[in-house]
Amino acid sequence: MNRKVNRIALVLCLGCFLFSCRSKKAVITKRPNTTTVEKGGIDKEETKKPSGNSTKVYANATERYIDDYKEIAQQEMRLYGIPASITLAQGVLESGSGKGRLSVKANNHFGIKCHGWTGGKIYHDDDKAQECFRKYKDAKYSFRDHSLFLQKKRYAKLFKLKKENYRGWAKELRAAGYATDKKYPQKLIGIIERYELYKLDKEVLGNSYEEFEAPIIAERITYTVSKGDTLYAISRKYNMTVEELQKLNGLTSTALNIGQVLVVKP
């Protein structure tokens, strides 16, 4: 009888001990923002990384704008041959780095007006009060319209320039009537060079990219005629013949007038 009681007591003790161990093992504290990945039978903790550019720090709104739209500008370059540097610089300038009313309210980054547009519209004061501007569902469509806009005949000279020649593109845009601001080319060039946007063109062109160097234009030299001067004396001074000096200035005689300006080096 005593043996039977002892056995029962021993079984009960072992049961309590096993139940106590199992309940403790079942309690697991999870670390926040982590997942457990099983690889090769071994559990390994991997911290989740934040998605997108939410943690990227920008020096200013322009840097953020460039980062947001550079790939779209490069794609437009591949399709339409417009340097990404030029497209982005224009976007920065005309949209206020994406903070202007037209870009915020209408995704219109280049100030393109309606002109027969049948899509969404927004009215905004520009050259005149409450002018009609195009409204887009997504900014990428604004970039596409910009590319199509530059296919007009009056911008044909742009596409004769090398893609690396962003300076030439900036100057020709104004010459073709894209902008009336005399400083428009300098503003574009300043943005491109400050943020090194020409590197985006290089990425698109790859091995065909060539560093562009504008041709050196010699400065024209003139001479103002003073009392006692003769064509012969002036020609000797600038190491040229009288005939060359006459031809350069369209002269048919050797007569000169005091204060007359002669070109001595074109």
C-alpha cells in the first residue's frame, strides 16, 4: 500500500515539473520591427529597412526635385533627344523646384498653357489674369508634353546641337522664343552646373558621350583713328597690308576721318 502511494506521489511530482517547464518555454518576447527568417535550419533576425526615400536627407528642395524626376528626364532624353540636364533645369526653374502652384495643383511643371487642350484645366495669373493651363493626373505627363512641345519647327535648331552642349541648348531655347527673360540661358546653365546635371546626360549617352568644349572665339580688335593717322601707318602697326585693312573695313580709298573706328582683327 505504501509503495502504491509513493508511486502516485512521484508521478504527480514529475507531471507538475514538466508542466512548469513547458509553460515557461511558451513565453516569447518579440523585438519590435524585426522578422525571423529561417535559413538552413538556423533562425536569423533581420531588421526591417524603411522603404522609399523617407530617410534620405536633402540639402534643399531642388535636390529633392532632381532626385524625384531625374529618371523621367532621362527617359525623355532617350525617346526625344532632349538633354536630361536641360529638361530638369527647366523644370526646377519653372516649377520652383516643384513648389509652384501649377506643379502642386496641376502637376504642370513647365507652365504649358491650354492651346486646344481637352483635358483637365487650371486658371492662373501669368502674362494675363487667369490664363488657362493644362492639368495632368501625373507629373510624368507634363514632362512628356514638354518633349512634344519642343518638336515644333521653331525649335529645330536645338536638335542640330550636340547633346553634351547644354550651354548651346540653353541659349538656343531663348533665341527660339521659349522665354523672354534675357537671363534665362544663364539661369539654366547655373542650375545645371551647380547640381552637375550634365552627369545625367552622360549616363544616357554612355560611351558615346564626349566632353563638350565651346569653340574659342577670338575677340575682335578695333582701332580709333586719331589726328595724323594713315592707313599705311595703321596697317604696319598691326602687321597687315593696306589692301587687307581696306577690305576688312569696306574702304574704297585711303581717306580717313578722326574718330573713325577701324577693325584691325576680325
